[in-house]
Amino acid sequence: FSLFVGHNGLIASAYLQKGGLKTAVLERRHVLGGAAVSEEIIPGFHFSRASYLLSLLRPHIYQDLELKKHGLKVYIRDPYSFTPMLEDGVRGRPPRSLTLGADLEKTQQEIGKFSEKDAKVYPDFLSYLERLACAIHPLLDAPPVDIPGLTQGSLRKKITALGSLKPLVKSGLKLGKNIPDFYELVTAPAIKVLNRWFESEPLRATLATDSVIGANTSPNNPGSGYVLLHHVMGELEKEKGAWGYVEGGMGGVSQSIARSARSLGADIFTNRVSIQEEGDGSAKGIILTDGTEVHSKVVLSNATPYITFKQLTPKDALPEAFITAVDQIDYTSPVTKINGKITQNLTVYGDGFPFNAPNHIDLHEILIHLLVVLCRPMIEMTIPSVLDPTLAPPGCHVVSLFIQFTPYLLEGRRAWTDEDRERFADTVFDWVEHYAPGFKNSIVGKDILTPPDLERVFGLTGGNIFHGSMSLDQLYLARPLPSVADYRSPVKGLYLCGSGSHPGGGVMGAAGWNSALKVLADFKRL
């Protein structure tokens, strides 16, 4: 067995080993983990260069692969958001701010500064989201319904395929009378739902951030409600919806999975690969950069569907109509990631939670619009070294800025230049400076990753962090395409196992788990 590998590929290899199959894991880059990596891009400073927070990793994977035993350590993010505002203080007080955290009473006090009504209903809103998120979990941990099996072939095959309905039925039963609420949230604009619950703009804007993270959309667009739900369906240390920082950076996740896979017998290598095909149209194995051929009965690709089928698979192995469909997958990305080294503590002024070097700051305008403007970006800024001393030398910090909305191409369809990157970073730093005086001068080194850079470095087609848009037309039975939603490709023995497949993006691992299950079920017939 051979795989192209991010965290999903590593997870698939571990479960294939547990299932009795021999796997070889081959990584395109020099470092394991795809976008879930830690890199020392500035000497002495370790960065979660792309992905930077953990929450969505499925609990059963965490337990099955004994990731804590294999070195995974997580710092819970609490408080989990701090939203300062640009305004003049009243009667000598600092500007207002909104802090949300695990302490519900303190969070309600914070919200109450803007609306007592919102503070009162906030616990009900959290319960509402938790009910809907928990009900969707059975769908995450299983492949989509087997439509071909239910509608084609022998009666025995159809009866067998009935088992694929079980997760859908289980989710429906969990939702019960909440099915209409679920349907509304996943199809509606997030702001429609938030407006019904809350009246204060600072709270609505802070919560709306989760409905656009990584997505080229607006809270005013249909389907943004699902993106919001996707970002609250996680769990960390048995705390629902919690997010945290991995010790040593996000590479700690991938390294712990790799150690687990190795302990089960998997072999792991780093090299660039392409897929070989037999004359009968089945996958034969892979070719390494040096020309070495690795033969395998099955190949799982953790690359995006576009890279898998357009760059790695021989062109004549795929039907023309299928290639046309692959070309239509939406990979639009609004994301730029800036990693920086700072040499002093920062103070961000706010009336609710003033503190030095805060571990999480949401910086954005109160109303978020889908406008490709490089002069007023939406920024999520984190300083994980406040909690994790392994990331930077004493007295220094690493800072991560996740920024939207930036285009893949600039005006006139012009490619980004180094001058453009520097100019944009200056704009971002200028905006942070408004909230945290001294920030810009504290930056003494940086790494700027625009959408084309995310594509070039991490193989994220279009720079899309989810391996494809999380829009309603690219979810579940249609992810990434209806014809390959079951992880099986048109090439016999070639499977998808990355975030481009169900259930989608984030460091979740479910796609790797589901794909491995499919391979184990198919293996005797290959």
C-alpha cells in the first residue's frame, strides 16, 4: 500500500495496518503532515505554518491510535476569542471589547456590556449548536450513503448497501424534532440565524467569523450556516466545541499519528510521487522522484482531487467526462497566512479582559462583507507561545495571522510579487497596530503565504485550506464529485483519502478513517 500523505493519509495508513495490510507512506515534502506541520522557518522559532488550531480531530481516532501515548499534548484555548473595538473610551475608560470563554458566567457578563438580552439567551444558543453538531457526528464517521449499491445490481448487493443508511438514520433520530432547525442552519445565511438570536453587533460579528473562516463567502450568503456548524462540531479533552494549541505546533498532531502508524508496522518516506497504471486500468503503484517504482495493489491519495487526477494519474487512465467534472470543482480561497516572530509582549486595550500577549484575538470590522479589498482585511491573530514555551526563546513569541479576504490573482489577473506580499503584510500590521500599539515594530521576521503560496508549498489547490469549497454543492454525496463520493476513483485500486472527500476540511481525520474502511472492505475483490 502506498499513500500521498497529510494527517488523513497517516491515519489511513495506521488503520490499514491495524486491518492487517502492509502500508508504505510517501510524503511529497521533506516534512510529514501536509498542512498540519511545524517548521522552524526562523532559527529558534517553531511555527504552525499552515493549520494552527486543533478541535475537529475525531475522538475515536485520538483514542484508537493512542495519540497521547505517542506524544500529542494540547493546550486548551481559554478564553477562546477577544474582540477589541476601535472606539473612544467613555469617562476615561479604555475602548470596549468582547471576550468569550469557557466560564459561562464571565462570558455572559461580557456580552451583557452590549446587550442583557443577548447575555441571557447565549447559553440557549450554545445548547442549540451542540444539539445540531452532536447529531451530525454519525455522518462524519462513515462514508456517504451507497447510492449505487442501493439502486443497482443484485438483491443481495442492495440488501448489503442498506447498512450505509444506518448513520443517516442515526443522525435523523438524534435530531428528532430539531430536523427543521438543522435544515435551516446548513442552508441559510449564518447572519439570518444569528440575527434571530442576538441583537448586538459585536457578538454577531464575532460568532459570524466561524461562518466564513477559510471560505470565500459572506455570513449573508446561503450555506454559510453550515461553515459555522462545521467549526463548532469538534471536541477537545472531552470538552464540546473546544479548540486548542498543540505543543510544538500542529506538526505535533502529524508526528504523533506517524509514531502510532510506525508502531503498527507502517513504513514512512519522503519523496515526490506519481501514480502508475496497469494496462487493465488499475492502479499499479507509484514512481518516486529518482525513478524508483513502488508496486502496490492499492494507492490512496491524500492530495486534493485536482492534483490526484490532473497531475498524478496518467491522463489516459481517466474518462474525458470525468476530467471535465474535476475541472469544475471549486477551490476558490480567500486566505493568506502570515507567521511572524515578535520580540516583546503586546498590550491590547479593552475594558473586559486587558492582558499582555493575549493568546487569541479576533480583529475585524463589526460587519463582515465578502469584499476583495486588500486595505481592510479580516484578521484572526493568535500567539500560541503564550501557552507553549517550546515555540520561541524566552522573552520572544511567535504570532499567527489568518487573514481574509485575499484573491488568488490581483487586479488585472496579475500574479503576486514579493513587493505585493510585503505591501499587504504592512497593511495587515497597520490594522493590528490600531488595536495593539507597538505591534508593527515588534515584528522582526515573517513568512507570508498568499493563496498561490499555500498551493505551491502545501499542494492546496487554489490555496483552499479545505481541499475544496465547503459549499452545499460540494458536501456529503457530492464531495468532491457524486461519482467519487465513496472514495473510490475511476481507476481500480486508486482511492481518495484527503479532506477533498467527505466529510471535508479541518484536522479531523475522518476522511482517512472512512477511506481505510472502504479499502479494507474492497481489498479481497481488487
